[in-house]
Amino acid sequence: MNHSSKPGLSFNVGVNELHGVLRVDQIRNDTLMQLVQHWAEPKDRDAITDALDELAAVVTGVAREGELDAAVEQVEDAAGMDTAQIQVGMHDIRRLLAELTEVERRTSRFVKGASDIKHPSMLPTRRHLKANPLPAQQDRQTA
């Protein structure tokens, strides 16, 4: 569930809480608007339709390396589409940073290593791991 004050431009934790989700509705809106602007001209419409047909064939078939990127680029060129980017204001930057920080905190809670054990009761564990490194740590140190 997205608890952002602006869900259309937000970071959120994925359903399984193992990944983050960035939602930017403005990019989708701008992309559709750029496509529709060129659709009004009959010659541009034919070129866009041909490019979309080729993209559909690549997506539904077995694509070779680079073929999907080339088909997407052809649609972008035919429709005169710009780079997918938006301007983000100062207040939204601060809000997005807070949301991303929360996503990072929730998704990385399982990736703590022995060096992250800070509680005083874990001092014996830290000493033991320092004196007796795990095999993977020994390999990394000798490599």
C-alpha cells in the first residue's frame, strides 16, 4: 500500500518487501501525450503504426539481442518522443528522499553482516568472528 502524500510520484516497498517500487505517473502521461501529438498527421500516423507493429512483433516473438531496444527506439523516433524525464521540486525531493530512506531501511534489514552487530551483548560474537573468520572471509582476505 502506498502511503505517500503524492502517490503519482513516490517510492514504496514492493509486495514481498524485498524490493522498492518507483512510481512516476507524469512520465507515462508525457509519453502518451507525445505519441498522440504526432498521431494527428496522416504520414506520421502511418510511420508510428508501422513502428508499433514492428515492436509488437518483437515483443510477441523471440527477440534477438538488441532487437527490442531497436524497436522501441524506432517508435520513439517515429513519434518524436523526448527522453523520459521530469523536473522534481525541492519539496518533492525531500519527500522522495524520506520515502526512499524508508524503503532502503525495510528492504535491507536482512543484509546485516557480522560487522553490523553493535549491541554490547554481541561483543563475544564479534571477538569470535574476528579471531575465527568464516571460510568465505578467509578466501576474500587471501585473494
